[in-house]
Amino acid sequence: MKRLLLIFLFFTVCLIPTLARAEESYTFDLGETEKKPYHVGGYVEFKPMLYGLERESAFYKLRFFNNPRGHNLLEANGRIQLEGSYEKNIFRIYAKTNTDLKSSYSGESERSTFYELYGSVKPSANLKFDAGKKTMKWGKGYAWNPAAFVDRPKDPDDPEQAMEGYILATADYIRSFEGPLKTFSFTPVLLPVYNHVNDDFGNNNKLNMAGRFYFLFYDTDIDLMFMAGGSRPDRYGFDFSRNITTSLEVHGEYAYFRNSRKNVLDASGVSRQIETEAHSFLIGLRHLTSFDLTTIIEFYHSDAGFTSDEMKNFSGFINRGYDIYQSTGNTNTLAQAQQLAESGYARANAMQNYIYVRFSQKEPFDILYFTPSLTGMMNTDDQSWSLTPELLYTGITNWEFRFRSGIIFGARNSDFGEKQNDYRIELRVGYYF
């Protein structure tokens, strides 16, 4: 809590000169227009959160079985991100750090890491080499990216959040043409997986190879991707994006996975591993009206996700383990359930079919710097869903104020219905420098 208090005090100290500068007259300095070889910036965020707990849900029982909480849980979070770059001639170095601070019922925690740290060499306008830790940002989807083979999965609840990259070596070769094919590029990637080097990516002691071919063909963006090497099952995919009109864009992704594996439970609680081919795809659109209402709609399917019966069996397994713990104190079943949760059942959108809808209105009623939005997500297999209203204000230079709440709806044994909380309320206060 002390660290989070320091962040709050930092906000307070920075706010006073910021407001004072708002009253100052603007002066023009020619030196400010000159490109500097370096850039330094950052972001600081304070985020208190209030959870409304669903004490009868399976995931509540799994997390709090030996430390029951009340109906509400208060949590304080902080984030500090620093980034910088230096460029000279054909060389460039870029770094981005991230520190997450958390204070909750279980105590305080801190995690600091480099999100990105890599060097670039650009010997010509058509060719560039990068080596180090980097986020590749493959895919055209907003909430999901099934074809982002060398990136960490997005959080669909906050898809614009910066993500940690992987240590890799990559290149970009770009050519422009006259005719239907306007641009072509090829991006090969080498991604090693060894002890202390991308060891959370998959099987160790492997050198994985991936690649992306990009085509701008008849005003349509098209990517072809692949990845092989042994750390994860081989996979192939593509994506596309096209503006149908100046205000309507359609996009999609498809991925094919060889020998995809998942652990599933039958109705009796026996676990087995299924190995099969899997397909995953996304189709979506983005529309902007003349009055600045942005609509995003996406449908996502993944064969690697769990079916309604498989998720129901997992919830029942947790409930049986919880009953055993209540009567005997034995935690073996819950420990096994925790392992299964970490293997896939607890990941965001762990089932097979989802639809995502987001409405965002810029400056309604001529309220400057104010953007309200509403996001809904539904599991189309069991009709459970979530609703997230949000208010964003950016009227103070370098500051961002965001108020969000998340409400969950779903019956017992459904995807959203078995989450550990019924609702969530959060306030984000961020400062860019």
C-alpha cells in the first residue's frame, strides 16, 4: 500500500504545475520542431478496483476455499511504464519497461519487467533487422487475434493494453509495385525457447521459426502466417482487412493448428488429454458514423476451447472438491482443479464461441474531451454475457481519467455465471509524460 500511496502523491504533485501551465500563453520555439535522436516518455496509473464476489460460483470456491471473503473485495493497483529510444544513422535502440503494483487482501506484490528491449538496423529503405525483446502485433482483430502466433494473447476486456513481447530476431523486407499488387513484405522470425529465454512460450530447447507475408492487393490488406519448431504445435493462418466505404471496414483472421492439445474432464471427473487438429477464426467490422459513433462487432470461434459440457464438468469437479474440503479438510481434488484451471480452464474466453460488440461515442452533446462507451461480450454456446460501460475524460493535458464497471450475467454452470465476481467497478487515473 505504501508504494501505491507514493504513486497517488506523484499524481498530486504533477497535477498542480499541469493546471498552472494551462493558463500560460503559448510560445513557439524553432528548436522544438527539430527531430531529436532520442525520445523518453512514460505513463503512470493508479487503479483502485471494487469486486462484487459471487460466493456460490465455482471459481470463487477454487480461489477462496481456505480464506473466505465477504461479498465485496477492494483492491488497489498501480502501473508505471517507461519507454525510450535512441536513433543514429541506420541504428536504433528501443526499450519499454513495465512495473505492476498490487495491494489486496493477500498482501502487496510488485512485478517489473521489460515489455520490449531491442535493437534495429536499417541498411536500406526496404530492409530492416530487429533483435531483442519485441511485441510483433500480428493480426487484424480488435478483441482477439487467433493468427498472432508470436504474441501473447490479448485481454478481450482491455484489448488496447500494452503487452509483453518475446525475445526474438526478425527482419522486414518491403517492396512497392505499380498495379493491383501495391506492396509486398516478408517478416521472418526466429524465436528461441530455452531455460530463462521465453521459457513460458512452450517446450524448452527448441528454436522456432515463424513468418508473415504481407500483400496490399486491390486495396485489401492480406497477411499469410506460419510457425513451426516444436515449442508449440505447428500452425498456419491468414488475415485480411478492407475498407468497403470510407466509414465501414471489415476484417477477419483464420488459424489452423496441427496436433492441438487440451485437458478435459468427463462427467465422473476423470481427466484426459485430447490431441486433434483445430481451427480458429474471427470475423468483424468497424463502422464510424458522421457524428463520431464507432461500432466494433466481432465473432470469434476456437476449436481449442471447451464445450458447454466440458466446462460444466469442470465446475462440478470444483464443487465436489469444495464439498470434500468442507467435510474432511482434504484439498487434493481442489489442487487438481487448480492445475486444470492453469492449463486452460481459467483463461479469458476459455470456451469456443463468442461475440463482441463495442460502441464508443466521441464528445457527445459537444462535451469536449469526453468519450463514453459500452462493451458487451456473449458466450453464444450458453448465452452468458458481460456488459462494460465506460466513461473517459482527457481534458487535462497529459492526464486520462477512466471510470469503468463490469457486470456479469449467467446461470449456474455457464461460462460467465461461474466467474468469481458478479460485478467490478474501477477507476483509472493515468498521467503521460
